[in-house]
Amino acid sequence: MSTRRELLALASGAAVAATLPGAPAQASGRTGDTPRWTGTWAAAPTTVPPTPPTVLENQTVRHVVHVSTGGDRLRIRLTNEFGEQPLVVGEVRVARRAGTGASTANQPGSDRAVTFGGHTTATVPAGAPLVSDPVHLRVPAGTELTVSVYLPRRTPVTTLAAFAYQDNVIAAGNVTAARMVTPTAVVGQNLFLSGVSVASGAGAIVTLGDSITNGANAAANLNHRWPDLLAARLRAARIDRGVVNVGVSGNRLLHDPNPPAGSDAVAYAAYFAQSALRRFDRDVVAQPGAEFLIVLLGVNDLGHPGTTAPASEVVSADDLIAGHRQLIARAHQAGLRAYGATVLPFKDDTLGFYSAGNERKRAALNHWIRTGGDYDAVIDFDAAVRDRTDPLRLAPAYDSGDHLHPNDAGMAALAAAVPLRLFR
């Protein structure tokens, strides 16, 4: 899911700029001399629409990333997974961020060079990611890092996470080491950056979903996405887990983006990412230290056909259940516990998703999630945020205004609905 306001901004170029199985063994942060790595932040990469991409040259992109769990060493994951040419990176540096909100300043003395095979420059092959060498920098849980990437050559932006809900910046020249930079553009996207991991035995929770997991309609720059708030609850309860958010606005369980020819959606649908079934191995299984999976998917499969996708892609409740069963099977095969979240109500939404038929399918899917026994546990998001007088609607206190996406209070209610015992 994604709001029309977000989509229009992207299209115009304004944006660029339960029964549990046996518990997994707890590992320490090191095995002999080899650290165990845990994902602490992630962004699922996508491709771009079939229009001329943004081009960067002799420019630095400074990202702000919110760390869920901490450590004394970290690694950066760059991505060129949708690029057709090698990505040349002139320098990457990481630092603890100073300030809050939209600040991109570095804390004095925390700046570190990031190397790849001992080199400060790197070439990321077309279609591939690149993981850095370990960087010695103490990273406190619940804080922010800046990750600055210098692109010396003409570089089309072909791989990105389109909905960051955090103001990142572009600056002229190689200013990766600067404590403060002067932006030439502010971007609500993550460019060529898809992950940060820390040396930790914490183990990671991967949240797989659509815009509700991605953070749509929550206040930007405040880390009010429900996975961020879940991470804060875990820290308060002294449960050390990484939380990596691979939600993507507009994402579907069963289908890739497929905008009807000539529709407005051609200008933005590519940002919705490949189907969850298709991206599962890259975005979930490959997360360092992944032990747990939370799935919140299905509403876009119901709502997109006939709006941003062809009507021929209409799905049944049985189709959705079969897709969820595939995610569960693949998660279990990879040694992850899989937790199913019920789909939120969306009666009278402003995007045209709601119909009596779609509501019947949502009800059938939620009934299966609650009672089918396939998931290792159930997280009842629907019950947490529905209107008590009209359960087919979001409660007014949790409604961002489009009757589909929760506001900040709704995000907090979702985070509060996750039983922490599932991660002990």
C-alpha cells in the first residue's frame, strides 16, 4: 500500500531527490574468532519505473539508519541487485549520528572508513549485493548511524528502497568524512544501501509486509514504524533482538508490479517490489542472524487488481492462504519461526480497495491465520486496531485518514499487540 500523495511525489520526481517449536539455540557474539552477525537495520531493494532514472555523479548520498540492536562492530550491505552495469563506489564511511529527526550530522570522533576486501573503493557487480569488511565502531541499540556513499562516476539510480520515511541527503563531491554536509537535495529513499548488521548473538526478527510495515503515514524522521516501536519494547524488556524491516509499500504476496499500460501506475508501480514469494530468499532468509519472521501481507493482493494492477490478477482467499503456506514452509526450511499477522480492516478506504467481496476474502484469510495452525503463532493486528462499533473499519483513534493505514497511535497499537514472549 502507498498513499496517493507518496505516489504522486515519486512520479513527479519530488522524492529524489499458538504453539511454538523448540527454541533455537542462543549463540554468543563469537564462534571462536568468528563473530556472529545479526541484522540491525534493512531496506528491501526495488527497481525503478520505465522512465529516465535519477543520475548521480561526483556526489555523496548520506543515509540515516535506525539501529535496533547494538554491537561493537558492524558491516554495511550495498546493493546493485537491479542494476545492469557494475556500480562503482568511490568511498563509504559510517558514523554515529548527532542530533535527532532529520539531522544528518556526525558525532565527533565516531567517523570510520568502510572497506571491502581491504579497499576503500569498491565495484558492486550488476545484479549483486556487496558486504563490507567489519568496521570497529560501538553502536548503541536504539540509536542512529549515518552511512555516506560517494559515487564518483555517472551513476543511474537503478536500485533503491523508494519509501524510507527518513530524510536522506545528496551533497556535491566526496564529503563522506564531513561532520556536516550541505545538501543539494533531500531524498525520502535509500539509494544502493540495503542493510547494516552488528557482531552480536542477538538473532534477528524479520518483518515482511507492505506499506503498513514499511511505515506509510507515520510521522517521518521519528522511527514510528511499528517494527521500530517493537524493537523499543524489546529493549525495554531486556530482550536483545535485532529487528529488520523489509516491508515495501504496495507489495503483494502473489504478484509482481504489473500496472496496466497507459495508467498512472506505470510511473510508480515498480517501487512496489517483486512479490513476497519472489523476494523471500533475498529479503528474509539472507538477513544475518534471522531467527523469526512476522508476515503481514494480503491487502494489496485484494485491492490492487482493478486499481494499479489488471483485473485479471484478482485472487481468492484460497490463493492467499496457499501463498502464506509457501512462506511458512520456506521459513521453516531455513530454520525460522514464522508468525502470522491478521490483515487490518479497510472499509471505505480512499484508495478503492474495499468491496464486500474483498472483505469476505479478508475475513477468510484472517480466520485461517487465527485457527489454521500453520503459523507458529498468531499476532492479531486486526483485533488491535479495529473499530469496536464497526469492526470492518479502523478505529478512528488509529486511522491516518485514508481508512487503510494506521497513524502513529495505530503503529504503537500494532507494536503493543506483538507478544514479547515469542522472542525469548
